[in-house]
Amino acid sequence: MQESNSFPLWSRRLLAGLALAGATGLLLAQAPGLTRQLVGRAEVSAPGREAVVARVEVAPGAKAGRHTHPGDEISYVLEGEATLLIDGQAPRTVKAGESFVIPAGVVHDAHNDTAAPIKLVGVYVVEKGKPLATPVP
């Protein structure tokens, strides 16, 4: 099958997917260097809460930025490493194959001081109708 457009089929599909994601709110606003892409959302047994599953990436040299979530964050590191900064705890390095949990409302940040992105799967059990993340000075 010959493509009639000057853009390859894969790039047209990618652009269409990004347009759909933007139109449906699947790409979430965040700090520069941080990408949080929603991949699933479902109700949970706790009244007024939902589970949100996202693919999260922090670019090389970037910071996630201090923020909170209106519920617990449970994350698994797929690739790379970063320094996890959770208020009230000593900084720690998280690497591929490790997980971490951040309780609701706790201020935290992640710094990627490496030359490769860190990629995670984040599961957030949060209050419905609230922003997934709120920046904190």
C-alpha cells in the first residue's frame, strides 16, 4: 500500500494520537522535563476515590518539581535512576526494578542527574475531581 501523504503512516498516527490525548486530557500539565501520560483510570472500592495509572518520565538533567497528590502514589521504576526527595525523609536513589510509595499530601520531588531518562509506572489512588498533582513552592 502506497501512502498518499508526505508524512509516513506512523507519524500521522502519532500526531492523531497526541491530538486525541490532548483533547481528552490524557497528557497532563506538568513541569518542564516531566511527562505524565495517563494510561488508565478506574473507580476503586473507597468511596470518592479512583485509581489513575500513568507512564511517567523525567528527562536527563530535569526535576519533577516539588508537588503533592490528593492520594497515595505507588510507583515502579522501569528504566533509569533518580534522586527521590520526600519531605521529612533523607534523599534516596531509586533505580530500575525498584518501587516507592508516597502518602497522600506529602511534598516530594525527583531529580534526574543522569544522562538518561527515568521511566516509571505511577499508580495514584486519589480523590475524584481533584488535580492529579499540585505544585508546591
